[in-house]
Amino acid sequence: MNSVTKEPYPFWIPPGNLGTKNSREWTAKEAKAYFQWVMESRPVRIEKLLEYFDEVDGNDHEQLLLNLGRKAMKVFLLDEFSVQKAQGRVLTDRGYALAADVGLLLGKMLVNKSGNKLEWTITRKPKSHISCNMPVLTGFRVTGVLAVNCDPILMSIAQASGLLDGTRGEDVWLGIYDYWKNEIPT
């Protein structure tokens, strides 16, 4: 939304051929390469996201997420970020990248909120796990015998699709943040 920025929003292009394969089919080496790429790309991608929306990552995470949600509702409807298909509007590659970057920002906020009790890791098993071989946040409260992981990138992409079909509103990312910050151990 930055009228000064003329360049298109950057694509989410992982190294090598990782973007052409299903992540569940990746080897451990490929999963690690993707993980390293995501971790190294985070600062620049978050900076580009904030720049695009004319926002700053200050102390008020809640307000920033509301601002992003309000602006994103309009931006995701642009043809650069979504296109009309028979089933409704769907994210383009740039829309996917924008949503993924919001997920990176959410992850950063949660790690900061936790005082570094949370950390990024790779989910390797089971292969049927939706986030298999993908970066996830670990360190949340254990529920019963289950350790709960958070995939803020995937969640953000799914919620952006919800913005397109009208099932989510401008507070969507604030809702994710509020839920997961309450799962951080004290």
C-alpha cells in the first residue's frame, strides 16, 4: 500500500527445486535447507512486509496486527494477490508470499513475547503431519501427552484465504496471536 514503492511484492522462492516438491517428500537435508532459507530470510521479508503496509514493528503488537488485517483485507482482493476462480478468489504466488510473511511476523512476535521460551524447529514426523518438514514454533504448553507446535506461516496463509472468502475479518491475525500467546508457558 506504500504508494512510493513501485516494485511488486517479492515472491516466496525457496532455494533449489524445493518449491516444486511437496514438503512431505523432502529429505532431511532438503528440509534443513528450507528451514535455513526461511530463518535467514525472515528479517528482510518482515521488513518488506512492514514497508509495504507503511507500518512499524513497535511495542504494540495487537495494534500492528489489527492495522495489517485492516489493510490486508483490501490488498488481498487486488489481482496481484488473488484471482477469481470458479470456487471464488484464490491467492496468487504473491498473495501466498504476503500471507507467509505475515506468518513470519507472527512467529517473531510470539518468540519475543515468550522471552525466547519458544523456538523455530522442523517437524519431521509423522509424515502425515500437515507441517511435516516445515518450520514450526515449539515450546508451547504440553496438553496431556501432546506437545503442541504452531505453524504460523501455514496458519497465516489459511487465514488469508479466509479473508478472501469472507469467513475471516480484519482481526484474524490478532486472534491467532492472542490464542498462541496464551499457550506460552509461564
